[in-house]
Amino acid sequence: MELNAVTEIDVQQAFNIFALIGTAVFAISGALLGLRNRMDVVGVSFVATVTGVGGGTLRDLLLGATPVSWVVRPLELEICIVSAVLVSLLNSRLLGRRMQWLLYADAAGLALFCVLGAAKAEAAGAHPLVAILFGAMSASFGGLLRDVICNEVPVIMRREIYITAALAGASVYILLPASLGFDVRGLAGLIVALVLRVSAIHFGWNLPFPKYKSD
């Protein structure tokens, strides 16, 4: 097998690993919010699934990847459902502080999907700026759906560093030389996005915003 073929397989395997881990942590965040809204296990599983596959579905559709991966490979759906059931079972013992767990699970999902979205867009030949935007979009869409379904103010509408963290992680991935390989670029982008988002949660960071005159 030629070296280029081996490299392509390795990159694809890395894509798949990132996708599955990101799906799981986003599903956990959806399940936690479902429990916070006193849903039963079916409702929790539904919210977890929508959250887990939402960003990847939008990304794949816009990149023309049809059918969407989970339509022909239900592993992602299974991961979402298993995550929801486990979170429901652990609810009373280990997940007393649901909101804190939710924020950190969401941060991990955002970090993973901003890199994966940027990487997939780059592999499809997208312009670097478009690839960065794809990363931010795929990282935030699942959480947006989760919040809307649960009648919460979407996190991207709040005064928080959220999209900024996804843009930063995707930018690091895209701007690093391709010669470093997916592993190094992906890990660097993931760390930047995760550290920025977790720091914003912990320290209450937010960006300056314009002051509007009242009517």
C-alpha cells in the first residue's frame, strides 16, 4: 500500500474518532438539559440525539455528503441513545450539579466539532475562511437545537465566549501547516477552543459589546 493511501486512511480514522467522541459528549449535554427540564428517558434520548448529530448533519448536507453518515451508519444514533440512558441512570447519584456538567460537556463537544468541521471542509476543498466558519457552525448547531427544543435561551445568544472559542479552535487548525498532520493540528485546535471556552465559563469572560441607545 502506498504511503499516500496509508496517510488518507489514518486521517479518515482520526476523523471518525473525533466524530464519535464529539457526538457522545454533545449527546451527554443534551441529556443533561433534558433531565434539567424533567423529561422522561424517551424525551432525554430525543434531545441527546438531536444535539449529538445536529451539527454534523448540517455540515455534511452543506458539503454535499449525502446520505448523511448516521443514515447509513446508525452507530452515532446508538451512541446518543446509550449516552442518554447512562446519564439518566446516573442522574440521582453523580449528576447532582447538572448545569455545571452540562457546560463542560458542551465545551468539550464544541472543541471537538470545531476542529472536525474545519477539517472536513478543508478536505472538501473549501477556502480557509469558509473552513473556519464551517468549524464554528458545526460546533454550535447541535447546541442551538438543544436549547431551542428545551425552551432555553440559546447559548450563542448570551453574553458568553462561545462562537469565539469555536472560531479560535478552527482557525488554529486551518492556519497550522498541513505538514504537521491531522493529529497535531487537531489537538492544537481542540486545546485552544476548550481552554478558551472553559476559562470563559470559570472566570465569566465575555467580549465587549456595543451599548445601544434606548428608544
